Amino acid sequence: MADFVVAAQDNDIVPAIRVRQANAASIYDDGDFVLYWMVANRRTHWSYSLQRAVEWARDLKKPIVVLEALRCGYRWASDRLHHFVIQGMADNASALANRSATYYPYLERTSGDGSGLLEALAARACVVVTDDFPSFFIPRMIRVAARELNVRLEAVDSNGLMPMRAAEKAFARAFDFRRFLQKTLPEQLAYFPRQDPLDDPRVPHVDSLPDNVTSKWPVADVVELAGDPTWLRDLPIDHDVSVVPFIPGGEVAANEQLYRFLVDRLARYGDERNAPENDAPSGFSPYLHFGHLSAHQVFAALAEETGWNPSKLSNKTNGSRSGWWGADQSTESFLDELITWRELGYNMCSMRPHDYFRYSSLPDWAQSTLAEHAGDQREHVYTLDEFEHARTHDELWNSAQRQLLVEGRIHNYLRMLWGKKILEWSDSPQAALKVMIELNNKYALDGRNPNSYSGIFWVLGRYDRAWGPEREVYGKIRYMSSDNTARKVKVKGYIERYSAEAMRQKALF
């Protein structure tokens, strides 16, 4: 591990800026344990949340119970998403076996069965620690829990290198956010979560979980269930969105993906990441979204692999996307995606929690130009069903949609084209937004994430500027076409790989 990361982990205390007290309840010294309610950082390493639970356990001389539950009533619940999460739960069960923390995995079999579990455990706890995550249903779930629990609830930010609360506003452009990072991120590099928070002999082990709780909410055998996804058929979730067998979930798979990227693809990332026919992208986004992988861990591993350290940072804070890190082109390009663009989405969701997902959150110029062209004649208009089943006239677009349907992802460069064409082929920009959110959140393994919303809203002008010439439907919104894309990057092999015939031959479509 890089020397500066080792030094940054010397402090056992989670930075105060990452800890948010979610309610005004008290800490109870006579409780039986510290409860860590794992909801977003679904991993056992490089986690400020678990580290905060260890802090409390050490100070209170109490054991830790880790509750990781999976409900089945969330929107877009499907075999694909459920199986990915359960594979992560199996990794956590294995990682926490014979450790000081006691793992409690729970799976709902019917929507609502898990109601009351958190309250029952919290009634025996000294304090409850959870994950601070700014999108999807998690903020609302934490607000409800904060009102209902009679013990202190803390939400801990372990999302990225920059604490969400370090910014005082939502940034309108990546350039401005990048300048903010260049001024403030260096001081954050002095603090990293511990690689193994439970490597602390002062944390006692709980004797057993409360019988009155586990009898009503049985501990799930997630290791066995992760190996056989057929049991998902009995759950009230969407079985048409199938498991992606070659993209396994969990911390183990995430670590393998990290290793393969650093060894095989990082050197090619700068030149080839936009080439659909090359396998240069990192593939980290599903693992980052579900918390199976930590951005701090990725950064530390990259620093170790490339020999990078903070002394290489430039003193310039001009917002430039290259040159600031003092690294090669591929490393600079990757870090800009991992930190600037990814954490820009977290900034928006945390600063504007009530409207980051609404059309009204678009910049005024974008709403204005889209309104001016709302009545323009569309050459093609497709329904949600036609979009969903890849039934458009454009074979490149159809191929991207088929990749989403089958693999739960679209190549990063083509995802931009995918969104632009939905805008062009919908009867209004508002309808286009609904289609993008529905398809992305339903099928993408990395959907429902702040970074996903950034990509969707970028299509409509967020984080962008007005472009010319002004066009039908688009107005001043940045334009993309399949023909231009095919001239910039090779797509013939991609179209062949994801053609309807190729998918049928593999019994995938």
C-alpha cells in the first residue's frame, strides 16, 4: 500500500465532517451492542461506517452487530438487482465469520415482512450507525428510522474522497467542481478509512443475537442462496429482468475487477475508453453503487500500482481536467471520472435532495431552449415499450439497448448517444426523461445512483452549456447522432455482437 495511504490510516477517528447525527436521541451505555445498519456501503473493508461502529464499540466496550437486510418492496426490485446484492451479502457473511462483529443478514420473502426488525434490534443497542447515501429510497428510509428510533442514529458518509458536506452548494459545471476539488481535496488525502476496521483487539464479540428477534426475522443463509438464484422465483419481484451471471456481485468480485483493471486496462484507458469494441472501461460502477467497492480503495490501489503520491499534485487550481494530478494521460483521465464526474453527482443529490431527479432541476437555459422546441416535428416517435424492446429504426441504438437488457450496462460512450436519441425520438423532453430514468433504473446494475442521474440529466443540459447551431428538437442542447458516432469510433463489431440475431443465438433475447 502507498506510504501516504498508510499514514492517512493511522488515525482511528472518522473525520467529524463525515458523521451526521440523524436524530436527537441519546446514547445508552447499558445497551447490549453497537448496531451497524448496513444499507449502502455493503462491504467489510475501507468503510468509514463500519469504522465508526468500531469507534463506538471500543469506547463503550460493547460488541458490534451488523444488520444487512434486503427488502423486496423497493421500486424496480428484480432478480438482477436482488441477486447482485445477495452475492455481496454472501461475501460479507464469509468475511465476518469468526470476526468480532456479528453479522445478521435478513431477506424479506414478502413485502413488509421486515417491518419492525430495525426497531427491535435498536431497542437493545447503545447507538445505531448507518450509511449516508444521497439518492434513491435510502435518504427517506433513514429519515423515517430517525423519527422512530429511541436511540441515537448516526449516518456516515463513506461515498467518495471528498466528504459531501465539504461543499456548500451544488455545482453547475464539472469545471467549477474540479476547481473546488483542486483547492480542497489535497487536505482530504490525509484521511483514509482503515482497510480492515475490525482489526482491533479491543472490540468484544457478542455472545448471540436476541432470540426474540431472530425467531421473528430469521437469519438468512445468504451463502447458500447466492449460489442458486432459482429461489428468487418465489419472491414478489420482477423476474423478467434476469440475473447477469458473468457480472457477479460482492466485495470479492469487486476486488478482482479492480486488480484486472489496474493490470490489464489502466494503461489503455486514456486512448481506448470511448471505443465500444475495446474492453478498456473500469467496470467499477455497479460495485461502487452497491458499496461493494470503495472509491478510497480504488484510489489507494491505483497510487500503489503507479507510484503516485500527493507530492506530484500541481499547485494550479484552474479547473483543467489534465495535468493537475501529475500522472500519465490514462491515470489522469481515470481519476477525473472516478472523482470529478462521479462525486459531482453526489454533490447534486446531497445539496438538492428534493429535486435532483426532477425535470425542473435542469439549468434555466436548457429548460428554455427545450421549451422553445417542444413543438418541433419529430421524424420518429417511439413508445416506452418500443424503446424498452429495442424496436427503433437505428441499429446502433438498438444494440446499446440490447446490451442494457442483457448485461445491465451500456458502454459509457454509447450511453450518451442512447440518451440523446431518446430525447430526439420522444414527443417531449419530459417524456424522454421519464423513459431514460425508467430504463436505466430498471435494467442497469449501476442505476438509481447519483452518477447515473448525472448522465441522464447531462443529456438534457445539466453540467453542459448551450451549443450551436440550434437544431430542431434539441435547440441549443448538445447534439449527437449515430452516424457521427460511427465516424468517431468503430461500432461495426459492437452492432454485430449485440444484434437481435446474435442475442437469439445465445438465447439471451
